[in-house]
Amino acid sequence: MTECANGSHRRKEQRERTDGPRSPNGAARRNPATGGWRAPRRKTPLSGILNIDKPPGMTSHDVVDAVRRMAGQRKVGHAGTLDPMATGVLLLCLGQATRLAEYLMAGRKRYRAVIVLGAETDTYDAEGRVLRSGGRTDFGREEIEAALRTFVGRIEQVPPLYSAIKRDGRPLYKLARQGRAVQPEPRPVEIDEIVLLAWEEPELTVEVTCSPGTYIRSLAHDLGRRLGSSAYLGALVRLRSGRFRLEDAVSLERLEEAFRHGQENRYLLPPDTALLDYPALIVGERDARHIRHGRPVAKTYPRGAKHPLKDGMPARAYGPNGDFIAVMIYDAAADLWRPKKVFKS
């Protein structure tokens, strides 16, 4: 690559950071994260989890930038992306809670999706360029339900080319915008349930419960092919991520008002909320000291654990004062609990 091309590429990346990401046709999306009230730099960073109701038109990183502006701190990250078109539950981690993002991302997901039959786009959703249209749409409800049932269970799914999955360290969507011919590799995913809520030609509405890493865009695309037609994702709402529900999510507007008035704790959940599906290990002062220094402690049965304990089983550890101090992992060979992530009091 020539120096001129390198400079052009850097300018493009700078435009994306400033103006937000671009759709496949090259049009810049509005980036609401750059405006609005900005908090002064916080001396002591907040730690916790936010359940955000993501609005349409923002990338997940836009939401992170907006919360950084409101919170007055840089240490903010998201636990599982949503496409700009999608809305609903987006979990953000602040401060020490960023170390727990992997546990939030591991939760099952539930979506409500609108799938449009009869056309196909390069991104598999409504924001993409139409590749073909005029496909069959006059299906009976029974035909659609039968096709949907074939996707339930453990399946191999090919992600969309326009996705954040990386190939040789670069996101596939960037390679696609450059016209690079890249074929995403199929990946195993699990779909627990697909419920057909409505069918009014050419649109069907479904609710899908699935494993993390499942692309509903790919499900829409594959459904069209399974029916002998074509399809794309018309709308998507994430209803749940793990134990976090859309009914409990906060809008960015309401969250900004809370930060303005010092009431952010109304929505900021403790870091250990990410681990409430795991059993709790209550330790005394001596063991708490060992854990804080990264040392293992003797086996004890955590509250809520199933017997027998299994190797690699995680638990959340609390000191005698009820302070969350660590994520612990059970080592069956040594019959010990080992600290995996230790947190400051």
C-alpha cells in the first residue's frame, strides 16, 4: 500500500470516529454521542452495570461514548453489540465492572424480529443494498412455521459479511466495503425457540431465544432461502440479555437527566449483578485476605450450588461484611477455590 493510500485510509478512519460509522452505501450516520450535556471529569470512577434501551440509528460504541460523556469517565464498555438499526437491551459496564463483561455476554438472548420476504440485501437487513427482489411471498402460515422449526436446536450459522467478526485482525464489514471477497466461516449457535407472532404478507414477526453469537440477520436470510425465496431483517428489538429485561432498561434521555442531578445510582447496578446466576461463596476475614492477595482458599459449598461441585465451576465471593471481593473458580484436582478476578473493596 502506498503512502498516499495509507493517508487516505487514515482519513477515512478519522471520519468514521468523528461522524460515526457509514452504511454500505457510504452515507454517514448521525452520531448522537457527540452532543448533549457533558459531566466534568470524575475523580473516582463509577463501577457498575447499566441496562440501556438502545435507540435506533446509534452504534453500540455511540452509546458507550454517550455514557462516557454523561458519567465523566473513560472506562465504559458494552457487553455484546447491537446493530445500529436494532433497539432494546444493551448492557454497559463502568469502572471495575468492565472486567465482568464476559459473564454478561454469556447470557441467553431474546429478540423480537420483523422479517421481510421477497427481497435480499447485501447486509441481510433493511439498511443494505438490494441484491434481488421479486421472490415469492404467498406462503401459508403452516409453511412458514415448518421452515422456522428447522432452525431450532444446535445449528451451523454463517454470519453476515457486514459484521464485526474479524479476519486477520480486521472486521469483515471493513473488508466488505473495500470490495474484498471474503467468505465468513460457519459457526455453531443454539436457537432454543422461535415463536411466530404474526404473518401478514410479506412480513412476519417472530420472537427468538438463542445463544450469544447468533445473528438474527442471518436467520432472516437463511429463512428466505429455506422457503425457496429471499428475505431480510426489517426490524429488531433485543428483549432480554441474560437476566436483564427491556422492561427494566433506561433510555439515554432519562439516564442523562439522572446524571445531571447526581441520581445515576437509580440505574447503576452493582458489578456483581453480572454474576447473580452463579452461587455465592461467603468467607471469613482470613480467607478474604487470602483471596485479595490472589491466594486459593479451602473448599466450601457456596450458597445455591448444586452438589457435587464441578471442576471449573465459578462462584462469587463475599467477605464477612458482605463486600463482593472476587470471582472464584473451583479446582477439583486440588479441592480448592482459586481467585480468577479480584476486586477492590
